Amino acid sequence: MSHAIRKVLVANRGEIAVRILRACQEMDIATVAVYSEADAGALHVALADEAVCIGPAPPRESYLRADRILDAARKTVCDALHPGYGFLAENADFADAVREAGLIFVGPRGDAMRAMGSKTAARSTVARAGVPVVPGYQASQEETNLAAAAEEIGYPLLVKATAGGGGKGMRMVEAAGGLIESLHSARREARYAFGDDRIYLEKWIAEPRHVEFQVVGDHFGNVVHLGERDCSVQRRHQKIVEESPSPILDDALRTQMGAAAVAAARAAGYTNAGTIEFLVDGDRRYYFLEMNTRLQVEHPVTEVVTGIDLVKLQLRIAAGEALPFAQEEVRLRGHAMECRIYAEDPAAGFLPSTGRVRLAVEPVGPGVRVDAGVTTGDEVALHYDPMIAKVIVQGETRDDAIQRMEWALRHYVILGEVTTNIPFLRAVLAHGDFRAGRQDTAFVERAFAGWSPQQRETPDAALIAAALHERLSSTSAASPAPGSTDGDPWSPWARTDSFRMTT
Amino acid sequence: MKRETLYRTPARTYSLTAEESALGWTIAVDGAAHSVSVRTGERGRLALEIDGRRVLAHVASDGARLWVHVEGETWSLERVADARSGRAGEGAAARASADGAPTAGPIVAAMPGRVLDVLVAEGDEVRKGQALLLLEAMKMELRIAAPVDGVVRRVHVAAGQVIERGAALVQIDSA
């Protein structure tokens, strides 16, 4: 059943494409990158053995074009395709099409994706396997039935889209009076976002923790979990800090939830790497939330505490190898933490920030890893996800990991038009509740409502550095006489345009 | 050789003079002198010692725009004038007029915007770097600072006024 993989097409961009390319290089597997016209100069393109342009910048004309990606794979004679995360990674039809084209899809089978892709189907599947799900109702779309079920569940509750994701088609209902209106608006939004207006009801879990388990399954029926990741630190449903182990799990609960995660994955006939997400309430009761049928953004946290390279493991499983370890051989060591670096401007309401990175210097040191998709000279465009890098650290203890992360963020130099959320991440790390491990999914909204970076006088050191930089760089190439721009295309005196300041 | 440069941030304008001697640099920020030694490294790295305190900085620039990373924080600056050459730079919102001498004509708007506040009156004595006007342009608040020490001869605009590119803002007679 083993098929050696010799050449992989990476159907993604940014840091995850770079991450996968590096794993392939280590394994001596040839690589093909695909890219949009906007990404011709991107890091992932430069790192691959071959690269194929698949269309214009907008994702639906390039990274979401299954036909062009498959063409590229055929033309370059690849035998496998890794989808990364996002774009087509959880598209079951794409997974099937890749296999029909005679390629190995590095991920689960299409039917396992379908079983877990619909939130209601996933709830039924795992509930049958004995995994606790959030109490809810999904038996009917009739308003009278839904209203009766809502009374039984109790308020507040959530109306959620069956095809949902990313908070779309989701409504919180405080009391019975608001139910019908919320049903209608959730349906409208779901129809628009997913082309499917089915909804279901779920009990509202107050101030939950988001704790997810990494699972891996091979083609021989082995399914193992690799511990948890606590992703409770979220801003507008977007995870920003993840860690393992979770500050609220002990060995007993970890064993229990891990077994539930394995049971959920088995129930779906799941193979390759996936993630079972749980909500954990204030009484440490856990409920299945959903399954992500792909590699997660935050997978390095698990790699750090287990010492297992998940991308290499994915490729080995896809090639037909058996899991090289059993559950009892998985050991968690130390504490791992990840911060997501977003190109956004915390001083301007966290709006996406675009432009060129003039200088990037990544922090390097013991226990510090940076997975970056952009480097010096790269352009951050508005077309794609604003997450440009992840900083991952390992510490002996949680406190040690926080200290190391603080060091790493302080030493991550990203200069240019692009601004980042690093000042915000540092404020989160410094917060007392986070330090105490008390974060839940409402922590950021609660503790940082209306937050913006402290406005301070520019320190003399920054001004002195700027002045010296200019003096020292102008002595090597003598600056031209005022008014003359001959031979110096970069002279500020020659500029006739206006430019923005982005402090 | 002493030479003065103005750097602007959204908050204010700073005057920097730098002079090199056998002992190192003397750099004054708004007139306050610091004794500085520097070693340059790769990729915009500067190892500074400022009045005996060691500071590691990284600097990147694009024309008159500069970005500095120092002690974990990032600062954005714009060079607006170089006093030695007596020529105003191409400021984001205002620059000196035609022949480049900052004292010869009114300060004009380099992009359209709106006057938020006028901070000086005709006849006021002003110091170089002192804020004269607050403008809103491209959704940003910008301070227009005096390019020289002098007296405000004429204020051409009022708070609330919408201005076009090239509009005269303030005329200053240099001291």
C-alpha cells in the first residue's frame, strides 16, 4: 500500500506553503509551487523547485481554481498534492478530483470531509460515538418546532448555520422574543454566504475555553491524539495566541478528552491529520464543537510539545505508511506557545495594513521558531489573509514560554509601510488574566475593548538612529547637490508625489 | 561638519543636528546634545551607545520615509527638511514654496485636506518645529510645523476650511 511520493504540488501560498516546501526538501521530495500574478516574487515561489502561475491575484481566479491547479500538477508530473489550510483544503470535491486525477491528496478522503463538513452531520456522527456535543436541536427547520425546542434548551442560545463557519450565519438569542427575527436573519446570511439556509440551535455556553485536540490516523485503522491546544485567546473569532498544554487541563481530563477526540475521528473514518475542537465550560465539562479536516494554522504548537513533525507525518501517512508510534508512546514535554503576526494597524482599529516590508529580521534563539510567509522586500497585498507570520516558542513551563515569547516579539523587526499587531500581542501577554491562565474566548473582547497602542513621544534613540542611518549611508554615495537628482533615482528631492505616514 | 535635519512624526517635528569628531558623534535632539558612538552591522543594524547607554536599533528607509525599530518598538518618521542645504523636503502635507528657501513664501498644502485647527495668530513669534496648523488629509491628522524661527506674517486659512493642493497656509518671516 506504500507509494513513494517523489514530487508534491503545494496548492497554497504564504507561510504554510513555505512550511510544507521545507518539509518536502528535508525528505528529498521535489516541489512545485503555484502562484497568482500578485505572488510572482513571493517567498514560496522562490523556494520551490518549479513554479506555475495559475491566474490573477483574486483567490477565486487563482488559488481557488481547482482546474488550473490540477493542470499544473499534471504538467509538472507531480504524484501528490498538499492543500495546506484555507483555500481548497476542506473542499471534499477537490480532494476527490485530485484522487481521480491519479494523485495522492495529502489529507483525509472526501467522504470523511463531507461527514465532518456539515456541522449537524458532524454532531450526529460524534454523538453516536458517545462524544458529548453542545445540547441543541437540528431535527427540523419548521419555525414552530424550532421555537418549542428553544424553550426546552433554554435561553440564551445560538442559532447557527448548518454549512457555517467563521461566525457567519450565527446569532445569539437572549430571550424567546428575539428568536424568530434571529432565525430569519441567520438564514438570510447563511443563504448568501454558503448557498444553504439551513440552521440549527445550540445551547449558549457562557465564557467557554476553546480546547482542541490534534488527531492523526493512518490507513490501517490506527488513530492517535497528540494532545491539546488551548486557543481561547481570540479577537473577533480569530485565534491570536495558542498554547499547549492548556492551563485548565489535567492528565485525567486530557486522557478523557483525548479518547473522545479519537472516538470522533474514528466515527468519521478519518485518516491523516485533523483537529477536534471542544468547548470547555466553567465546570470543566467539554462539548464537541466541530472537526477541522486539515492541518491547522497552530499545528507548530503540537509539533513543539510532541517533537513530531506533522507535515512530514502527513506525507508519510499519505504515502501509505503506518503511524510510527502508538498512543502510549506520545509524550508531551514543556510548554509551547504561538502568536500570530497579522499585518494590521492596531492604532487604526486593526484595519488590514498593506505595503512593502522594507526590512524583516526574525528573532532567533533557543526555543524560538518563526514560520513566516514574507521577508525583506516582499509586498503584503490586500487579496490574501493578513496573517504574515507565526512566532512559536518552547519553554520548560508556561511562565518560561511567556517570557520567551515576550523576548521574541520584542526582537521581531518588521519595518516598512506594513504595520503589525505585535504591540497588541505584547499587551495580551502582559495581561494579568492571561498570565494566570484564566483566558476564555471572551477574554480579549472583555479586557481589550477599545484598546489602542499607547501614544508616546518618539524616543531620542529612535531619532538618533534615523539621523545616523542617513548620515552614514550618504557618506558612501555622496549626496547630490540640492536640486540635482542626476544619478540618484532614490533622492527624496526628486519625489513629486505625496506619501502617507503610518505610525 | 554640523548639519541640521528635521524629522516629522504625526505628533510633532524634531530637529536633529549631528556632528562628528575624533571622539564620536554629538547629536542634538531639539537642542539637547547626546554623545553617541555607533557601529553599523548588516541589514540596517546600528549598535549605538548614547550617553553611555547601549541601544540596538534597526533602520529602513524609502526616500524621505524612515522606520526605526528600537527596544522592541517601531517608529515611523519622515525627513522634512535639511537645514544645511537650506532646502525644504517634500513633506506629506506641506512644503516650502517654489525656490525652496523656507523663508521666501508661504507654506503650501501638498495634498488636499481640511484645516482642523489653527494654532498660531498673525504676529506670533514661532520657533522652528513649532506646530502651526492641524490638517486632516487622507484620513490622517497632520501637524504643519514652522520650518524656521520667525514671526507669523499671515495666516491664510481658518479652522474647518477645505483646502486644495498648493493652497497657501501660513507665511512666516524668518527671524
